[in-house]
Amino acid sequence: MFELIFLGTSASAPSARRNLPALLVKHDEFRFLVDCGEGTQRQILQSGVGFKRLNRILITHAHLDHILGLAGLLSTLMRWESMEELEIFGSAGALERIHDLLYGVVLRKNSPPVPIHLRTLTPGVFFDEGGLTVSAFPVYHRGSDSLGYAFEQKGHRPFLPEKAEALGIPPGPWRRDLVAGKEVQLPDGRTVGPEDVLGPFRPGTRLVVVGDTGEIDSLVPVCRGADALVMEATYLDEAAEMARQFSHMTARRSAELAQRAGVRQLFLTHISRRYREKDVLQEAQSVFADTLVARDFDTYTVKREEGSPEA
């Protein structure tokens, strides 16, 4: 299960109701901030999330509307918050620009109060802990070596208590061992294995965050079957040529990706202030019905179970 908190949903420039791009992804004790547009630290405070455990930041690409908030966020973290380290993940090109911003503007010749690790990513899994994997994949966007991110909860075989009851296995260490895949021997001499009390394998919840992109063909495999897809919708189809020129998506094209990849839910973000939200939603839903246009501070729970994500 993942919790999504949209901290900024505007495109390129803020509007009266939308801040620049930032998305917080939560899973159990883990938090990942995806992009950090200007003003993100205030959005974090206003959302009530706070800065605790906000020590992993994933950057999709180096454009300023996605990274300028790092300067203010780092300044605040240095003065008011305590953490052991800060990790910023991204492509080589994105991290080069972020290095210039942080060390050339914020820190200058000063040392950071906590270690800052700039983690250069290549496609593949870069985080694997606590039943969660996060992987990076290449995304085509104008003039930048961009990345998208796939968050995946590891699958499992559910424990079936009714089967355990029928076999006379009481709650306690025997059940825990069976869930862990171990055989147990009961006091009456019977041997019970995991196959006797576990159900069929269930894939874990899968979330894909693409960021800005100019094409969808290469994204279909990585998005296939995702429980939720977060995509940009900078333009409407009436401006398809401009979208192509600037390597962005229309609402229709993002919906086409969701349809082709068979995702369960599409969240649209990176919304231009030139459009009305209802027009963006209408265009996307004409292709893919399970579409939502995210607003700043919207919070959604994404689960593998049947039904739409809970707002």
C-alpha cells in the first residue's frame, strides 16, 4: 500500500492554486519526495506532513521547476531540523545541476551540517528494503536525461487462519514460522508445511511515477499492470503540436498510455494554468475512465485490492 500526497501539481510556473511539482510517496516508515519545485518546503508544512524522515529525494530531471525548491529546503533542514543524512537521487545531468545549486548557492564554501549524498542512478533497482523496491527507468524529455520511478511492494502468500484453525494450530510461534515458510511439528507428531496454511501468491502494490515526457511507446512495458500511474498533462489535444515541440504530454496521450498499459488508476499532474481542470479531466476520461486530476494537498491511498484508490 502507498500513500500519495500531491504537494505541487502545476506545470512550469505556479498558479494561484497549484505549486510547482512535488509528490510525497509513503510506504510504512519510508518516505520519498519525488521532485522539489520552488516552494515545496512550505507545501510540506501546510500539508501537515512535516520534515521527519524526509531524507530521500528522487529527481526526475534537471529542469528548474523540478529542483529549485531544494535550495530552500536544504536551508531549512540545516537550521531547524535534525537528520542523520540526506540522499538525493537522479541522473548524472540532474545531479550536476543540483550540485551547483546546493554547493554554489546554498552552502558556498561551508560544509553541510549533515552528509549530503548525491546518488547517480542508472536504470534498475536502487532501493530494496523492508519489502519495498524502487527502480529507475529512462524517460524521454526535451534536453535532459530524465528518469521515472517504479515503486513496488513485494508480493506474498496470505496466511489463511481458517486453515490453521482446522489443523488445530493456535496463534503463536507455529503460525509465525509457517508464514515465514518453515515447516512446524505439532505436539501430536504431525508435520505442517506452509502449503497447508498459505493462499495463492498475491503480487504487491505497484506505483509508477513518470514525470515529464514527450513519448509513451517506451513506457508501456514499465507501466503495464500498475495499480496507479502518475503522469503529466501539460497540454490539451488542441495543442498537440506544441506538446510535441516541447516534449510534453496532452491529457489524451497520458490517458492512452494508461489504457495501453492496463493500469488501474491514472493521476494527472503538471497542469498548466492555461486550462480548466474539468477540461483536462474530460479529455482524459474520454479515453481512460479511471482518471483523476490531482490538486495540491490531495492525498490518495493506492492498494492492490479491488476498487479505486481511496481519497
